[in-house]
Amino acid sequence: MFNFLILFFFGYLIGSISPGYFFGRVVKGIDIRKYNRGNTGATNTYLTVGPGYGIITGAIDFLKSPLVYYFALSGLFFNFPAVNPDLAIFIGIAAVVGHIFPFYLGFRGGRGVASLYGLTFATLFFTQSFYALIIFVGTIFYAIFVSQRLEVKEFLSKAPLRKFLKLAGLILPLGYLYFDFFANLVLVLLVASFVFDVMRFLVPELNQRYLRLKKLAKEKELKRFSGYTLFLFSAFILFWFFPKDIAVLCFSLFIVGDVFTPLGPVFLAKETMPGKTWGGFFLILTLAFITGLFLNSLTPVSFSFKVLVLAAFLTAFLDQFSVSSSKPFSFLVDDNLLVPLGTAIGLSFLI
């Protein structure tokens, strides 16, 4: 326990090194926390001191926590015994804490996003445990909520409840993996959603009341089956007509990718086609692959590296061909149908 506290303390000290602050002092003689974003992070350094200094700051901030994590993992801190990969995560978190709350700056540093990215990236090489999953998910949500980018704010403002419900839909494939009755549950939910949609079409007043639920409904569903029905229909087809491991993999990758694909323009806004971006493609590709890694390590399913890469690529590729909601007849290639079913069919043929 004493060794762990020592490691945590030195992890904090290394993390508290704030290059952005020192660049501001040396290059411009200012405290960059009084300008623009008001912190010592890479973005503020980029804006306040200069692009080159911002890039260097970002690289150092990104590498601090992986360095601490690796030192703890390999026993390079004062020849202490090596820490197991899961426990080393907490030493890496100490570096993130140091980055956000450096003691010599009145505990006002950066936001810690780059350091969290670095730590998450490092842990994936050494463990895909439950703790690694927690730090991965936590990093995503933390980065979203502290972001000041306009695209991120727009993502958060558009039907957050609907996004949450889709993400909660992971209960279906994960539940089906362990309990076969989830296939019947999906059928029951599908019938209920289908009947409700038919009633909407027959009763205009009911339809209007549904569409007024902006957090749950979309305007394009005025004369079309809802995304819930299409989502459940895909789950029904996968659970009833495909091998269980393929069904769970394809549906899980689709859910994770679909929830976060609107953040694609944050990373790369160049369009691949109307309504789709390269950022969205690479974001889905990355998140889908990492989701597959965690399914492999935390559940009974087992896929080769090649299959995980192929499944992630198909998920990202097919999403590019799900027509945007502003186009006519988009329900014919709605992503709820095209992506999970297309990925499952593609995997079935290719493996």
C-alpha cells in the first residue's frame, strides 16, 4: 500500500508538469490561463502562444499518463515491484489529476482530455479488463462534456434522451449473449413498437402527439416507421436468423458507432458524401474495433483480430451509405437496417 501511494504521488508530480504554462511565461511573458480558454491545455497554448507550441504541448500532455502507466507497469519507479495492468491505471489517473490540478499553479491547470486519451490508448495495449472499459467509457463522456467545440454542443443538444436510449440498447445483445429469452423479448418489443406505429398512421392526433415529443421522436417519422421499430426489427433478424456470436458482435458495434458518429466532424469534417464525413468513418471504425476488443475479453464470444477489423470496417463503411434523414425515401436504407444487417451478412459470407 505504501509503495502504491508513493507511485501515485510521483504520477501526480509528472502529470502536473504544464508545458503550456511555461511556454506562455517564457515566450510571451504571460499567464495563458488569463486568455482565451483560460487553462494550460494544448488548445489554449495553440491559440495564445502559437501553433507549434500548442502541438508540442499536446504531445507532452498526451504522453505523460502513458509514461507513468508504463513505469508503474514495468517497475521502473525506484525499482518498485511491477504493478498489474489494472492497478497501474490508477497511477495513470494520478498523472491526469496532476495535469488538471497542478499544486504550484493554485490547482488550475488544463482540462486533462489529452492525458486521458493517452492513458486510454496505453491501457488497450496491456489489458481489456473491466477497469480498462471504465476508463475508456469515462474518457469519452468526459471529453464530450468538457468540450467547447460547437459541433460537440450541437451533438449534446440534439435528442440526448434518444441517444441515451440507443446506447442503453446494448442491454439487448449483451443480455441475449447470456439469456436466450432476450430473443423473445425483442420480438415482443418489436410487435409493440410496430402496432404503435400503425396506430399513429391511422390516428393523426396520436401521430402529432408523438412527434411533439422532440426528445424521443423525429420529424421524418411522420409517415414512416420509427427508428425504434427499425432498430428492433434488425435485432429480431439478427437474434433469430444469425449465429449468436455474429448477432451480438454486429449489433453491439452498430449501437456504439451510431451513437457517436455525429461527433465525426470534430475530428475531420471533410465529406465522403452528403451528410457523411471522413471523421465519422474513422470514429466509427475506431470505436467499433475497440468495442470488439472488449467483447472478446469480457464476454464468452471469441473472434480473431482479423474478424474484429473486418467487422469494424464493414460497420463504418456501410454507415457511409445510410442516406441522411433529409433525403427522400431514406427509410429504405436507414442505418438501423443497413449497418447491423449488412455487417452480419458480410461477415457470414467472408468468414
